Amino acid sequence: MTVDMSQFLETFYEESFEGLDIMESSLLNLDAGAADEEVINNIFRAAHSIKGGSGTFGLDAVASFTHVLETLLDEMRDGRREVTGEAVNLLLQSVDCLRGMLSALRSESELDQENIDALHSELEDMLHGGAGDVSVSEKVEDTNTGSASDGSGWQIFFRPLSHMLLSGNDPVRMLKELRELGELSVEVDTSTLPVLSELIPEESYLAWNMILTGAASRELVDEVFAWVDGDCELIINPIEKQADIAEAAENNNDDGVRGELLNDRRMESSDRRKSDRRSASASAGESTSIRVGIDKVDSVINLVGELVITQSMLGTLGEDFDMSKIKHLTDGLSQLERNTRELQEEVMRMRMLPISFTFSRFPRMVHDVSQKLGKKIELQLLGEQTELDKTVIEKIGDPLVHLVRNSLDHGIEAPADRLAAGKPETGILLLNAFHRGGNIVIEVKDDGNGLNTKKILSKAIERGLVSADANMSDEEINALIFLPGFSTADVVSDVSGRGVGMDVVRSNIHSLGGTVSVESKPGVGSTFTVKLPLTLAILDGQTVSVGNEVYIVPLVSIIESMQVKAEMLNYVAGKGEVFRLRDEYLPIIRLHEAFGVESKVMEITEGLLVVVETEGKHVGLFVDELLGQQQVVIKSLEENYKKVEGISGATILGDGSVALIMDIPGLIRLSSIQPDLRQSA
Amino acid sequence: MSNKARQGSGSPNTPRKKRALTVNCEESFDISRVSALHEKLTKALNEGRSVTIDAIRVERTDAAMLQMLSAFARDSREKSVTLKWKSVSEEFRNSANLLDLDGVLELPAV
């Protein structure tokens, strides 16, 4: 048997990316000149873990780079180096660099050696020529010589638990780190090492008694064992208690000094792990795996247990069934349905992650961009714990970055302009996430200049996107920035700088089954609202029939369904059939025409119109009849067949037949209906 | 079956010398290889075959590998099975030294 180290490596990468996120968010919280010690400790711990892990896996480039970083952080932690804005920026760049290195190593692509070397030498320069008095390496050397004579140091007893080696932690590496802290003498205890034939080679059987002489702090010694909290028995005591400890280490019981020390240590470890987990949960990062709370897993196991009981009950009923037991059967089937639905909901919950995974990238972005643009911007985050599907979380990142970037670049004004306009010097950018009606809504709101509707309209007319005599509301005009015709640089400079790539943002959000809209007031600010489904795996749908086909209309898009009378119908030249709904005319899409199927009902008055909404626009879908509502599991049409315009996926119905799921925005495009068709009646 | 019968017909008066096992260690000589080597060494120990280990190429080793080799070295002494170190890299020696296993392993003097 060979151990597949790649599984540990993947965990290392994931934890390192989380560590980098923690470093980044902590660095952004550092106040130059008055740094919080605990914040620096957080950063140091993350860097130290990355260094340790990279050394274990032989990722020498990462280990060497992190070593310098760690040294710098250690000086800041000890108060020997001032936390300056320059240092924070350099550390932030180093975080980026490490992220790049780890990504490259993970994908087995080439490292950006030039950038690594440049930053490495900048870190070295700061270390040796900066505000710090003495570098850590010098300190260790001094310690080594000085400490041996005064006899101070630490007595350490270390026994890895049997599984520790399998977690990728290696005593060789750890003892090497200890040796860097001072003079180390080691005595191995092989008394529990079994005979070769009974030895499980990946398990640990050894223990070490060590004496570390020197002036290394307890914290530095603790850091060496930071990765094995809970995976070992560990006693660290000042050298003065040497006799007690040696005695206790010999006694392999959990009582006495050793027992107390172990308990203390385990409690510390547990607290630290909890706090690390809290930090990690608030950080971002795309990954191929997901961490699930044990409560969610337990809940699924309970539900599976109930499902098995129901199945067993139905099985027993089936062995000796007669019509007198029909009630038992229907009861059992209801229970089965309930169990299945609950199980489905719980499993879906396992994929849910807080949106903080996406939001956490923005503090850094706002910090960098505002510095670059010379603007003062305060970022406010609300609803960070709002949960949505992991896939949606990973895919919504880029569109949100685009929206935030636009607000920073072009929405919020320069400090002087804001003061001149009677606004506070510091602009506010608010990211707000919340649930509404089975969807998640994310708002990107700024108190900047707002959109210039006059310029947008004139540009749209100039580009032929709307007619010169179009009677449009401000809201409709603002929505024009999402049209592809607006995504050019020259438009940006003319229209308050807004509009770059907004069509790309919209199409990305559409691909997630979501919508985006904008509200803006000149001089007051803009709010971009993104509405997304909670999951991409299951959808609440309305089944409708068109000819012999069954289609699914996403329930979230449906406003109402109705039979229309002939007098409600009209025809607008060049724009097709419309019908009057209360005080407005809505375009009609005949689904049988859109999908090229034969319909049993040709007259609109004989069928039904399903009024659907997308991005604040309404259209009527002409169908033969409504069949029912149900949750459907979405299967990708693109993966199993090919992309079909107007269709977002497929599902398998209860009778085994396949039904296609409608993509409302795509359907509108397919039917060549302009979303701005709606006119006042 | 008598010893003689087991020895076969080739050399009736001298027992056949068991073939020595030679282990050429890879650059990365660690937990990822420990299980396979454990199997080989256990077999060699049971068969009483002498073992020669060449660790000159080792650039990285770890506690799992050094621990298993230590168990083998100790058991081979007890069973009078020969363990020879052909050559040992500096990294291998330093790591064994660091874990205080160089004595158990009886690494050759530099």
C-alpha cells in the first residue's frame, strides 16, 4: 500500500488559501502605527502554517518566501518593527504573490519567478534596512549563544497520537523548526515501538523528550506545534520545572502535572481551533470541495434513518397486502414523500454557504482601488451570513466585482468633487444581501454621482438602440446600459463613466438564472440589484402544455395566468401581438411558434396567457393549458445535448418523460421582442 | 520434510545462500513509500535475508520512514539478520540524528 500524498496536498492548498484570506482581511484591519497585537498574531499564525505545510510537502519556493514574511511579522508582533502603511502594502502584495504561487503549484503551471524574486528582495530590504532594529535570524543566533550560558529554555515532551503522521505533519520538520529556536537536545522513547511485523507503518509509536535551551518565547515554541493541536500529547514547561516534567513524562498516566498540563494544552488547542474556524468561515475562496458542519451531516443521517423505517414499513405492507390496508398504504406513501422532501432540503442545505465567501474579497479591492484613484471610500457589508448555493457563490463573484469596480471607478466622486457637491468627503459603498421570495437579492449601492439619463438616452438614440421619439421612463433609460451596444469605451467617458461590460454582467447573471436591474438618481447615487435563485439544482416550476409537449416555467418568473378576451388583443406594427393588462400593453410570445411545435390551440382566446416577469419587464406566454406546480431537478441540456436558445435545462417528470425548462430572458431574445416594447396604454 | 530435502539436489552438502535484499532509496524516501518497503523488509526479516540499504540519494525523509527502519534495525539485530548501510546522504543522517534514531539505526560513521 502506498499513501496518496496528493489528498493531503489538496487539503494543504485549501487551508493555505483560507490562511491567505485571513492574512488579507487581517492586514486590511491593521491600523498603521497602532496595530492590534491579536490581529498581527492572526496574520503570523496563518503565515506560519503555510510555511510549515509547504516545507512538509517540499514546496520549497513557498516555504522560503513565507519564511521572510514570517520573520517580518514576528518583528511586528514583538513590537520591534513599526506597522507602517508601506509594510502593510508590501505584505498585501506578498499575500497576492503567495496566492499566485500556490495556484501555479496546484495547477502544475509555471511560477512567476520574476515577481517572486522582486518581492522577496523587497521583503529582505525591509527586513534588513527598515524600521526594525534586529532581524529574527540575528535574534536566534544571539539567543543561541546567550541562552546556553544562562541555562534558560524549555523542557518539551512530545508524543504524536497514532494518526498524526497521516495528517501530513512530520516530527522531522517540527524538530527542525525547534532546532532553529535554540540548542536542542533530543531523546527518543522507542518503548512502544512494536515488532516490525505488527507495526502499522503510517502510525506513530515514538515519543520525544527534548530540552530547548535559549531565550525562545513560549509563543514561538507553541507555533512549532500549532498544526498538531489535538493530534499529540504535548508538555511544554520552563526549564526550571525540568525534574517534575521528566518524572511526569515517565509516568504515562493522565494524572499529576502531566495530566494537568495536557488538559490545559488541549483546552487551549480546542479554543484556538474554534477561533481559527470562525476566521476561516468568514473568508473567501473557490474550491472543489466543501466543508459541512457536523450538525447538517447528522441531520441527513437522521432523515435517512427515517426513510429506511418508512421503506421497511411499506415493504412489510407489500408482503401481505389487501384492499383493507389501502389507508395504511396511502399513509406510508405520504410519509415517504415527506421523508424524501425533507432529505432533499437537508442535502441542499449542505451545499449552502454564506455569501461572505464572495463579499470578503471586496475590502481588499476597495482598499487598493481607492488608494489608486485617490478617493476616500468606506465599504459597508450587510447580510454576510445570507446563504446560497456553492455553485452560485462561485459564479456570482465576477459579476459583483464588475459592479463594485464600476461604483468605485465611476460612481463615487473624488473627495474634492464630493465636498463641492455638499457631500461628505468619504463615499459609501454598500453591499447588502438578503432573501426575498425564494431568491437571494444582492444590492450594490453607492452614494456617488448616479447615472446621467440624458446622456444615456442620446447615446442610445445615436446608436439606433431606441427611436428618437421613444417615450421612456428614467428607469427604462437606465436599463439601456445593459444592452450590448453600450459596452464600448467611448460610451463610458460620455455617460458618467458607466456601462463598461454591463451586458457581460447581465449575461453572466442570466446564465445563473438571475436578473440585474439598476435604480439611480443624479447626484444621489445608484443601486444595482442582482436577484438570483438560491440553488441551481432544483427549481419550483409550473408545468404547461403546448401541443403534445410539456414545458416548465420557473415559478419565480410567473406573475399571473389568465384567459384573455378578443378585445384585449392588439397588434403593433413591427412589434407583434400585444394584449392589454390593466393599464399597459404586454407583448405575447406564442410558445408553439417559438419552439416550432404543433399546437392544439391556435386562437389566443382559447388558450391561456402566462404573464412572466424578467428584469422588471413583463411578457405573456401563450400556452394550451396549465398542468400543475412541482419541484423539478434541473439537468443540464448543454452537458447532455447542446445549448438551446430559450431553454435553460431539462427535467424528468414523474411519468419518466422529459420536459424542457424555459429560460425566460432567452425566450424573449428568441422571439425578437425588445424588452423596452412595453408601452403605456 | 528434512532440511536436506528442502535444500534440493543442487548442492547436497552446503545450504543455499539466501539472496540479499538491496534497497535503493529514492530522493523522496518518506511516508508515501513506507508501506511498500515495510512489506519487503518484513518478508526479508522472516526469511532471514540480509538487507543492504543505499540511502545516498535521499533528499527528503520523515518520521514514518525512520520509525519503520528503526523497528527493522532493532528486530534484525535480535534475529541476527544482517543490515548493512551502503551509503547515507547528509539529509538522511541529519533527520535520523534529529529524531535521535541514528543510534537505533546504527548508521555508519561519517
